[in-house]
Amino acid sequence: MHEGTGSTSVTGGVRGHGFSTLAIHAGQEPDPLTGAVVPPIYATSTYKQDGVGGLRGGYEYSRSGNPTRTALEASLAAIEGGSHGFAFASGLAAEDAILRGLLAPGDHVVIPDDAYGGTFRLFDKVAAKWGLRYTAAPLTDLASAMNADTKMVWVETPTNPLLNIADIEQIADLAHRSGVTVVVDNTFASPYLQQPLALGADIVVHSTTKYVGGHSDVVGGAVIVNDDELAEKIGFHQNAMGAVGGPFDAFLTLRGIKTLGVRMDRHCDNAERVAEYLAGHPKIAEVRYPGLATHPGHDLAGKQMKRYGGMVSFRHKDGEQAALDVCGRTEVFILGESLGGVESLIEHPGRMTHASVVGSALEVPADLVRLSVGIEDADDLLADLRQALG
Ligand code: PLP
């Protein structure tokens, strides 16, 4: 196996194993040739061989492996507590490699009935055509939908956009009794707040487009595992299916990872203030934020997450048009899809990120607004919401 396909020595001799020490150093040793502190962007598709098969650094072609991507993959594995990381061109490309790389037509998968709409679309419109069968079940009762053909349970926690919380440890216990693989989409929490492999999950998947990258300037995905056999299969399909990110994407993502810990703490500080403010607002019917004591998953989130994250959703008392009006009136919160960047974003899931699930079991309430609370000054965010809510 060439060096680019995953990484086995993820901490690479880094002294100290605190989250931010690993985030800043793992996979990113100074360049041995020049001493450059930041891994260079290896903008090359191929590598000179010293005689046929004489690979200098183990690299032969950049779909199979690229040194900037290797640095990112080692970093991803280290910050998720895994042994192998794989970087993809997007979160959905990473998900596809898990589904079609590990499963076969006829296999059955259980997915949460409020998973990210694009994930559901991948199951429903792509993998199902290929022969995969799935059942969408309530996040808190995924085990009830398992049958003799179930090979995988797909968990997203917190969910997008309803911020529901699943018990990773309990699901992993149950699934493993029947030899079922557990995948956790850790995009909303980020590895700083939640480490699913340590809680018993087999595979972690990310849209690194979100908190991991953190600056709304790159689209990417990641798969992290702690098992050589799984790594071999994912690595094979990463290369065989070819949906890899480029070296500049890897560089941007690595730059984001270095500040993940400090960014997440600030996202959490701000989101807690926003959620409390909204919870006391007369025009809000319901606030969905795991940090609120009224949230049904509050205790569980407190157990398996370090803090409660930067995403807040709320339902407007006056219905869909009022929710759309709020989205159109904010000035600091930018109206746009995606999440997890330093800037605050607002969106209407029913008409935007989750439009693809309208009419399905995953349809979201029409009066729902989703906030990705950024790291601006909290007082400015509260003032913006105050004027937008009127
Ligand atoms: N998983 C979650 C929870 C998401 O929110 C998203 C995108 O919004 C994805 C996966 C897909 O990631 P990408 O857009 O990078 O393909």
C-alpha cells in the first residue's frame, strides 16, 4: 500500500496528546527538505519513478495518494482518535464510499428519520437504485428497525436540522451483538466535542466543509476508522471510485483544523446565548438546542459531548411565511446554506437544505429556521435576531 492511503502512525511522534496539540501538529511535521512549518501544497498529479516501480516517497499518482492529502488524513485520524483517515472531495463522496465500499446490493441499512436531507437522498435515489435497502427510523429507536439483513446502522448526532441526540454507546452495543457496523456522522459536533470511535462506533464520517474546515472556503469529506480491515476496504474504494479532494483543499482543511478547538468553544459560547435569548422570545414556539435543559436529549448530550455545539434551530409561532421573513431580514446572519464557518448563517431548511426531502418521512416543519451561530461578538448576533424577529 502506498503512503497516501490512510495512515497508521497518526500521532507521528507528536509530544502531547491534547486535542489542540494533535490538531496543530499531527501529520504536519516540518518539511524535512526545507524546514517549512506548514506542509506544502503538492500540486502534482504524478511522481517521477527511479526505474519502473522505484517510488521515492511511496507516491505514484495523486488520485491514489498525495503528500498534502496524506498530512490531512493523518491529522483527521489523530483528532478523531482513529488509526486511519481518508479525505474525500465532499461529505457525500465520503458517505458513498462507505455505502458502496462496504455493503452489497440486497443489504439493509437503518438510518435516522431526521438525517441530513442529502444523506437521505443518497440512500433513496442513488444507493437504493444500486440495490441497497434502507429503513428510516426514529433516532432514539434505531434498533427497532434492524432485521436479519441489516448490515449497518447510520447515526447522525446531533441531527441536521432538528438537533436530536442519539446514544452512540447504546446503539453500538446493540448493533455489535448482531455484527452490525455503526457509522456516525459527526459533522455537527466536530471531533472536538464528540469522539464516536471512543464511544464504540466503527466508522466516523464528516462533511469537513463544515466545522473541520471552518471558514466556508472548501468542500470536503472524511472517513475515519480504527480497524485495519475496514481501512483497507475504504482505502481501496477511495482510490477505485476516485472522489478525492485536491491538495489545495487539503491545505485549507488542515489550516482550519489547527483552530478547531478554539473556534468550537466560541461557537458554543455564542450558541448558548442565542438559544437562551430565543427561548425567552414571545414569537418563538420552540427552540431546538441540546444545551437547553428543556431539550429531550440534554442529559445524553451532556454525557457524550464536551459541549453542545454551535447549531440552533427554532420554530416561529406565526408559521412558514414568518419564518421566511426572519431569514430575509437578518443583517449579520447571512442567508445561505451550509454551516460551521466562522460567520453566522441563517436558513429555512424546508425550502433550502432539506427541500429534497419534502413529501418524505424526513420532511421538516415549514416554520423551522436553522442558525449556524458563528464566532462574531454575541451581542451583535442577539441584536440582529432581535431586529429580524421584530
Ligand atoms: N452530513 C451532514 C450532517 C451535513 O450537514 C452535510 C452537508 O450539509 C453532509 C453530510 C454532506 O456534506 P457535503 O455537503 O460536504 O457533501
